[in-house]
Amino acid sequence: MEYNGLTLDDFKQYLNELEELTMLNESIADLIYHYGKQHNDYCEFYYPTSINMVVRLLSIIMDDQRGWIAYWCFERNFGKLHGAATVTDEDGTVYPLETAEHLWNILAAERRTKGAQ
């Protein structure tokens, strides 16, 4: 499977790397906070600029007009938030939203629906 030159395997790898980067950034912020300093410009710059930029780029490549990638990454904690997550499309089809592959499938379904219009 490929979309705009991006394969499912690459998509999953980028999301895994984003999760690792997010965890690293949170650890750095916790370390700075632990030693009594406020979050400095480095932490405030590093997180939104690098992580959010990659999410935006993936959203553009995948034509994610509804924000599913950002939702899965940040609201669902990269699919690790407890509780089943599902998405229901306009036709009533229910899709799971727990893994990067589920996310890919939702985006693919939206592209198919959009192409049919």
C-alpha cells in the first residue's frame, strides 16, 4: 500500500519515531522541572516545532483533512490511551483506531469516499 509515495511501513515507522521523540521531550521537560527551573525556550521550541511539524507534514501527504493523525498521536497517546477507539464514517462503517495501521485504514477509507464523490 502506498499513498503519495508514502508506504504503510514508512507511515508506521514515522509514527513510532514521533512517539519516541515525544517521550524523550517529556523526559527532558521533567528533568528541567525536577531541578527547579521553568521550562526554558529549548523545551518550548523543541516540542511544537519538530513534532507538530512532522504531524502536519504527514497530514498533508495523507490528505488528512479531518485531523485523524494529530488526534491519534496527541489525544489517543499514539494509540495507547485505554478504552477502545473507533471511528464511524458517513456510511455507518465502524473502524477501529488503536494502531498506526488502523489509522492508515481510516485515512484510506476517507480517500476512497472522497474519490467516489
